[in-house]
Amino acid sequence: DTAVSQTPKYLVTQMGNDKSIKCEQNLGHDTMYWYKQDSKKFLKIMFSYNNKELIINETVPNRFSPKSPDKAHLNLHINSLELGDSAVYFCASSQDPGGGPTKRAKNIQYFGAGTRLSVL
Amino acid sequence: DQQVKQNSPSLSVQEGRISILNCDYTNSMFDYFLWYKKYPAEGPTFLISISSIKDKNEDGRFTVFLNKSAKHLSLHIVPSQPGDSAVYFCAAGSGTYKYIFGTGTRLKVLA
């Protein structure tokens, strides 16, 4: 039973299209994340939600819109896809980390298998 | 500006020997560090972590060392096994939900 699952695993689409990637976690975690791994292998955070509230919003084009219908789901919708959006997108989840380095063990992030997006 | 750097993109080690993966960081505010392991077509999986109040953490064959003055951490795998062949990412964070990841080091353990 997969802890963090993303669908689809592969997504090939044309420039200008709108697409969504879904993510679900069954770990009972409070916080979910979207990361982008580009061609240079940088794994960069895009968004994070804690109990359905947006807590991290990095410098990401507003064509990217996360949606969290409940704390077990965090979907990523991308409008007007561009060639540069081609990447692997990873969803992750963690428990609420609390404060201080001694409590940080709660913020172990568990990742999904990734969605490889190819924009043609 | 890449705050977390893994300068060795790849490393090959004989089975049974020690693997040492290195990671450097620039932000002195980082106070928690993690290592993740990633197999092809899978997401990163948590391996081991260390907080800034420690300089060593050990879990079985895996040990992470932290040198705060040098802003350097390393992951030691002893003995290395073929199943350890994967990409290893280090990550660093400071008081928030956000971690900064390195670009990874591909470890190949030769049988």
C-alpha cells in the first residue's frame, strides 16, 4: 500500500495545454509538498500546504496552482504549459515538524515516485 | 546561488569497502540535515539525519558526520553493498518546513 502516490506517472502533452497532477498520502501527515526536479537534477521546493493552508510558495509562475481539498491530498494544476515546464515533479508529505532541531525528526519528508512531465 | 552542494556527481566503490559521500553548505542558519537515497523511477527515501547539536549520527551501516565550522557533512556507508547503488541527496533546513537539496551523487557499488 503506497504511502505517497502520484498520478499520472508519465505525462506527455503539447505546449499551451492545461494539465493536473494528483497526489495523495495515507500516512496521516499534516503537511504536503510539491518539488520540481529539472534537467540539472536540482530538486527544488515549489509549494507546501499544512492542514490545507499554503505555507510555502516559492518563486513559481502563477500558471502553477496547487489545490488541497483535504490534508491527505495536494494536487498541482498547470496552465498554458511551456517547454521549460518539462521536469519530474515529486509530491511529498511530513508530520507537522514543530520547532527546534531536536524536534525536527518529525519533518522527515516522504516522497512519491514522481511524475515525469514532457511538454512538446 | 546553490546553498547545498554535492561536488561529486558520481562515485564508484568496491563491494565491502567504505563509501564516503560529501556535502557542503553555505548557510550557517541551517540546523538540520538529512540524507536521502533515490533509485531510478522512484522518489527519494529518507536514510539518516543529523541536527546541528550533534556531530555524528549512526544507524547500522550508515553514519553521518557534521563539521559545522567547515559547513560540511558526509555520509559513510560501511561496508558498501551492491544494493546501495543509487543517487544520494543531502538536504539542509533551518526552522521551517523547507529543505534545500543538493544535486545528488550517484553511487555505484561494484561486486
